[in-house]
Amino acid sequence: MKLNIVPARTGLVWFREGLRTFWRQPLALAGLFFMYFASAMLLMALPYLGFVLALAIVPAATLGLMAATREATEGKFPMPSILISAFRAGRARLHAMLVLGGLYATACVLVTLLALWLAPLPDMQGKDMVDLLTPGFQRHLTVTMILYLPVSLMFWHAPALVHWHGISPFKSLFFSAVACVRNIAALAVYLLAWTGLFMAASMVLVVLTLGLGGTTLLASLIFPSGMMLGAMFFSSIWFTFRDSFIADEQAAQPSA
């Protein structure tokens, strides 16, 4: 396995491939994303460790959604069981994925605590969504995003490297960060394209709200729209990994 450097325009290719693949199997890919989201919400409802457990499944769930995308590109219909691909690849890789999940949860908790210390979150009790635009909340959000950026880079390719290439969790974090930094131009274009789509979808929802049904219509559209956009986005992550690495031995990869 070796790193592959791609031009900035490849970011648009990843974006388009994600959209194209999603619309090949919209029900399957949207359904799998909803299953992951529902599982995370159920875990978060657990007392004490629910939030941590919901974070710990992110690498494995990301890998499952990537495997589903790969099957969709091959003309296959991804079944629900593919979402737990990370737990069916043998004991060694299962252990590695669990370690990766623990590291991700730990990193996210540290980011949350550090962000609260550097930019305390204002009291939002009894306030509506408009108050999320206050300087205090925006400052906290900005600090959180800055602190989360290195975590995102380290874990972006890590689940796929662990699962499909058998790389140890700590090495996968290093290789993922290096790949993201070396292909930062393509990733920036890719993320800008998705940001543009999210903003356009938000504007459409606002226009529909103002022109038709008011806040009631907006409330009824936010969740399904968010689920669909989230499924589309996760359908594109596989392509960022596929083009960032070149495998030396495809035969060593476990089946999804």
C-alpha cells in the first residue's frame, strides 16, 4: 500500500461520484445511514456512557457505509449486514477497530472538554434556534471545529486502512493524516462542494418555509432532508480513500 497524490480537481470527482452512487441505490444507502443514526441515538440515550459509546461506533459505522458504497459501485445491492463489516473481518481486525473506536471517542471527549474550557458555551436553556447565532455560541463552535480538524484528518482514512489493509490502529492514524495533508487541495475542493450543496439545500428549505407552510413545514422537512444529505455525503467517503492509496496486494483484503 502506498500513498497516491491527486490533483485538486479530484475533489469534484469524489463529490460527483458520491452523488451518482447514492442515486444508484438511494433506498439502500439512505436506509443504512438511518440505521447507523438510529443506533447512535439509542446509544446516546443510555445513562453515563451512552455518549461515549455513540462516538466509539463512528469508525466502524463509517467503514460499513464505505463498504456499502463500494458494493453499490459494483452494481450490487448492499444488505443491512454490511453495516457491521468491521465486526466480521476476523478477531485481529475486530480488535483493531475496537481500539480505533476507543481512540476516536477519547479524542472527541478531549476536544469537547478543551473547547468548553477555551470558549465556554453560553446558557441555552429556554432559548430558541435564533440564539445559536450569538457571538458566544459561534465562538465555541469555531474553537470546537479548529480543535476537531486534526482528529478528523487522523481518522478520515483510518477505519478503511485497518479493515482493508490490516494496518494497526496507531499507524492507520498516522497514514491517514499524511494522506489527507498531501491531498489537502483535493479534500478542500471536495468539502467546499459538499458545503455548497448543504447551503443550497438549506436555502431551498427556507424558501419553501417562507412561501408555503411556515415553521411547521420547516420542522417536518429538516429531519428527512438532513438524513438524505448525510447519506449522500457518506456515500462519497469511499472514493476519497480509493484514490488516496494504491494497494500492493488486493488479495490480502477481507471481503466486505
